Amino acid sequence: MRGQFFLIFLITLIIIFVINCDNSLSTENIIEVGEAEGSVSFYGDEQPTTKHLFTILTTHPFSTMPILYNAFGYTGGIIVSKSGFGLDYDFSLEDVPVGEYYLNIGAIVELHQDLNYSKIFPFMSYHSTYETVEITRGGITQIPEIMLYPGGTNLLEWHQDGSTHQYQGFNFSLQRNVTTQDSADIWFDGENNRLVTEGNSILELKPQNKGLLYITNIPDSGFTSEVEIKSHSADDNYEINHFVVKTKQNTYVKLRITGGGYTVEDSTITRRNMWIQWYHQADGQTVFSY
């Protein structure tokens, strides 16, 4: 009897507790999420592998895509979501916290200074556009299809003895190094530390630490046949050379020098090299798509 009374008493206490509880639970620590999805296409016929291709949403603008060793190691919520690509070059970003983010699409490789970079992914990152992606609670944001144009990172190299011209020139329409000056859109004159073009086809721009994205319009004047490559130091805050190049196909390229060096023997420079990052507006428009 006592057992039954105790059981009834316990059930009554539970009912009273439930009735008197505040059913409006705090949502302060509950993350509200949504989704985003879209796809990309590519200018021209060449379709890169999806192995190294990613879409990421970030809280801060990037001037380039990150490299593999730090791509997803950022703290402080800079990278909030990432997605690989399907066979149809579509992507889906799930469980993204509600908010507004920068959209970044491009290749993530082991090193940017990799001779195989353009072979792995011969297109420039669609990175950190002014337009942002808004994620709403429980919604699916549809991102319009994005066309990626040619671009990449490549090596230019000069040897004093002329033993190799393998990397001395570059043709942006072919997306590769060339070995003769008449086939090159730009030619690395390492002896005089200059970039040389045929005709008045290169224009130096004011250094911009924010990267190629912020070069949007092609100037009407100021093009010349060669430009000097300025040295960098800590005093310069590592400002980077930026240029616009008119190709032999009458299309336009924006590029910057991201690194380089030289070899000295008996007080004489015998070798120079540089890394260039470039984006090619291959359809001939005079305004860069991104």
C-alpha cells in the first residue's frame, strides 16, 4: 500500500513539475543553419579534374585560394563551410550557419609554387567576389552558374649562358611556357630584369596587396613594350608587381609576380626566376569577369 502511495505521489510531482516548466527554451546556443548549392562551367573545351576543386564560404575576403596545408586550418570562423564537386561540376554546402559570406571557388593544391599547378587546374580561382552568398534559416540558396576563365600560377626562368629557354616565355592563350620570344605574350629578360612584349602590350599598375581580383577594368592608355621588375623588401611591405598584358590574340590578361629569386656566381647573377599568377579574359572583353 505504501509502495502504491509513493508511486502515485511521485507521478503527481512529475506532472506538477512538467506543468510549471517554462516551455520557451533558450535558443542562444543553438546554431541556425541553411544550405547553398550551385555549379560551374569553364570557358573553352578543356574540363579540369574535380580532384583539387573546392567551394568554400568565408567570413573574410581572400585574394587567392588557400593552399592545402592551411586550407581548412583557419581559426576564428574564417572558413565556415567547404564542398567538393560532383561529376557535373555541381556543389552543395550543407549545415552552414545563417549569415552572409564570401564565395570562393578554385583549386587547392599542395603548393601554389608547383610546376604542375596549371596542369592540375588550368583556371583561376573565382575568389572573394564583391557579391556575397546569404544563408537563411532552413533555406537553400541557389547560386547562379559561374563560368571560370583560364588562369593559373607558372614559373618564368632565365639563365645567363642561354642553356635553357624552357620557362623564359609564356603564352596565355596556350596556357603554357614557350621557348621563343616571337611565340610568347611575355618574355622574361633576366639579364635586364624586365618583362618584354611585342609592341606596346604591357602596362604596369600601382601595387595592390589585395590581389588580382581588384583589377577590374583595362586602362585605355599607358601600355609599353617592356616593364622593369622591381625588387621587394620588408620596407616595401612586400608590395607585388601587377600588370595588364594584351595577348597576340587581342585578349587581355591581368597578372602579378608572387615570388622569385636569383643565383650569384663570382659576383655575377647567372640565373633569375619568378612566379606569376595570372587570369585571362579569354573572350576578348575589356572588363575582367572577376
